[in-house]
Amino acid sequence: MENKKEMRTWLDDLNLSHPLVIAGPCSAETEEQVLKIAHELKDTDVNYYRAGIWKPRTRPGMFEGVGALGLKWLQKVKEETGMKTCTEVANSAHVKLALEHDVDLLWIGARSTVSPFIMQEIADALQGTDKTVLVKNPVNPDLALWLGGIERLYTAGVKNLGAIHRGFSTYEKSKYRNIPEWQLAIEFQNKFPDLPLINDPSHITGKRDMIFEVSQEALDLNFDGLMIETHHDPENAWSDAAQQVTPKALIQMMIDLKIRKTTDKEADYMNALSNLRAQIDIVDNQIIELLGKRMKAADGIGELKKSKNVAVLQSKRWNEILGKMVLEGDSKGLSEEFVLKMFKAIHQESINHQEKIING
Ligand code: PEP
Ligand code: MN
């Protein structure tokens, strides 16, 4: 599939002077809750009101959504506030019901994007619709699977499309609920510059006090919009309580977020700059992670030397490493002086570690 300008017509037609904002609760809980939050978001910069009706939960026995009943509440939201509405669909029955109840935008959740069978079923059910459909990234960091979902919809004649970046699940300990892997989102943007890309900081962070910084990062990377879970009483929400913000906090956030200038020249410059900065941030994190791994291996050697009562400093091996790294560095445009300085610092840290182990 190639980049297609027509995919973003729905967004351009909104003629927004700010990034797109989708807000509303993780789950529709009661009619009163849905309408209360909607009224608090009315007359703000929120463009679409979201509420999950069918909730994919990792374990059974948790709140799995109010089901089709909630679609009536969304219709009331539209009647009473004039806001456009959206919800998640995960099979053909959901699609049929959502279309019958005139939901304006449908999104496909991370747990559905991973399954080509489900994606195809949804695409078939949506055949030729003029509704907007957004595809969340799959749970695992697989760009092809994400694009595959969009392709299935496009081939089924769905032209108003977009993607939602909600982070990726990981085994590694992380401050995020779902790690952002920004480089994947950047790659996605480079391949499909006209496909609207929305960031979902709620599911990336899992914590309301981190939502602002991730939203700003997304705007700096030129995302087209944000989807932020919003609840009038977040602590008591029936799902995702830790990551929802109040309407008041959301409105303040929309004031505080810096939106980048959009004059063409300026936008190109900022775009290039923030892409490069994002790449540097990613590599810096990798450097620290690798140094941590290297130090762990050095600790292992320390333990071995201790068991055999061998001296810490092995200068022959060390001189071999340095010689090799100076040559490697040269081939990457790094000066001998820099490579020597850097490796001496790394080596010193290894020696400190090993001495602690041997004397410990
Ligand atoms: C949601 O938006 O409430 C949701 C379930 O998201 P995800 O598919 O990203 O987990
Ligand atoms: Mn949620």
C-alpha cells in the first residue's frame, strides 16, 4: 500500500486550529456517568467523545463493558451536546450495532489488531463505510501487523482512516504501562505521512501524572492528535482508574501543551529537528542499557576471578580491546582520542566493580 492523501480528508475537513482531541471515559459505566462527562467536555477543544462499550479485559471476571445499551447513551451525548462520538469495535456484530446507532468514529483495539482474522472480519463488516476508522497499534511492536490492519480496511473501501499509537507491551521493567517505542511511530509516519496518527498517552503511561509529558513528546513528533481517557471521578472508574484524568485536568492540559508552529518552512524544520532529537533520545537510552549489560558481564568476571584468586587488571587483554575499538571507531568517524577516553572511563568503572566484588 502507498501513502494516500484521501485517507486524511476527514481530518482536514474538521479544519482544526489545534491537534485533534478525543476524550471521554475508558468505559461507559452508567447513562448518568456518560452524560455527565460529556457535558463537562462540551464547548472545549474536544472533537470526539470516546467511551468503551465492549471492553477487552486481560483476565475474565472483570468489568467487560455495558454492551449495546451504551450505544443509546452515546446517541444521547450527540443529541444533548452536539459532540461526535466514538467507540471500540472488535467483531462484525459490534460493527453492525455501532453503524446502526450512528457512532461517528470507530477504533480497533490493540488486542484486535494482532489478529488478521479479526481485522479481516471487521474490515468486511465495514465494507465501503464513510465513517472514520482508527487502528490502534498491535500489543506487540510489529509495524507490518499495524499496517496490515490499515490495508485490510483500505482494500474494503474504507477511506477515512487513521492510526493510534498506544505503546507496546513488554516484559522488561519500565516506567510505562506500554512502552512507546517512538522509533516505530516515526517509521510509520515516514512511510505514511498523510495517514493521521493519534497518540494515546493514557494507555502508554498507565498513570495520569505522566500523561502531560508523553502528550508533549507526541506533539513534538508532529502527531495529528491525542486520545486521552477522561472521567469525572477517575479514582472510582470501573476500568483503568489510575490513568484517567478529570475534564478539568484535561482542559488545563490542552492550555499548557505547546503546539508547534504550522507555517510550512517552520513545520519542516521543527519536524526534522524533533525527529532527530527523538532518535538521539532512543540511542542514548540504548547506550545506557548496553553499558548496564556490559557491567553485569564484568561483575561475572569479577566473581570468577575471585573464585580463582586472579588479579583484576589483565593489561594484555585490555590493550587488545583498546586497539580493536580505536579501529572500529575510526570506521564510524570517531576520533582515536574520543574512543580512548570513553573506553578508559568504561574500563575504570569495570575495575571499580570487580574490586568491590573481590574485596567484598
Ligand atoms: C481503550 O482505549 O480503552 C483500550 C482498551 O485500549 P487498547 O486497545 O489500547 O488497550
Ligand atoms: Mn482504557
